[in-house]
Amino acid sequence: MPLNIDIQQILLHMLNFVILFAALYFLTYKPVKKFMANRSKYYEDLDAQADNAMEEAKQIKTEYESRIKDIDSEAQKIKSDAAREAEDNAKKILSEAESKAAEIIDKARDSAEREKNQAIISANKEIRTLAEEAASKLIIEGEDAYESFLSSVNAGENN
């Protein structure tokens, strides 16, 4: 052995190295590789779940947006129906008020006409009474109209 190299020792060291490598391969490499594969699969599943959740969220968002549009259109319809109904009620109330006003005016005209007729009748009665009194005063038995007037004036002053 020229350089103090023992082939048998080198082969034993190489055998030890192969045994160590094989033992480490079976004991650590496979479990680590399996762990890394499981971890990779776990994160891929999480990513897939996140994608599914995102798709569901987008779908729910579009559903809610369509519902909001439907609700807005329904609210607009209800609002227009209410406005139309309010306008119809206002027209109905206005027509009722106009008819009541016409009735009140007719009653007032009838009442005014009756009062006018009563005033005319009353005035005619007073005129008739005055005319009768004047005629009776003119026709006083045996007395002169002027003298009777003077005597009635004198009688009024004495009282």
C-alpha cells in the first residue's frame, strides 16, 4: 500500500454511505415528500374552495342585483299606482265638493227667492194697508181732510 490507502476501508466506507443514504431515503425522504405532497394538495383544495366560494358569491351578487332591480321596478309601480289612486281620489273629492257647492248655491238661491217673494208679499200688504189708511183718512165722514190731519197731528203732540 503505497499511500496507506486501504481499498477494503474505502469500500466499507462507501457501503456505509450507501446504507446511510438508503436508510435516510426510506426514513426521511419519502415521508417528507409525502408531507409536501399532502401540503400541496391541501393548499390546492383551499384554493379550489376559495374559487368555488368566489363563484357562489358572484352568483349571489348577481341574484341580489336582479332582485334589487325587480324591487326597484315594483316600488316604482307601487308609487305610480299610489299617485294615480291619489289623483283619482282628489278628482272624486273635488267633484263631490263641486256638487255640494252647487247644492248649497241652489239652496241659497231658493232661500233668497223665497225671502224676496216674502218681502214682496209683505211690502204689498204694507202698501195695501197704507193705501187703505190713506183712503180712509181721505174719506172721513163730514170732515175735511185737512182738518182731520191737523187734529191727528195735534193729538199726536199732546201725547
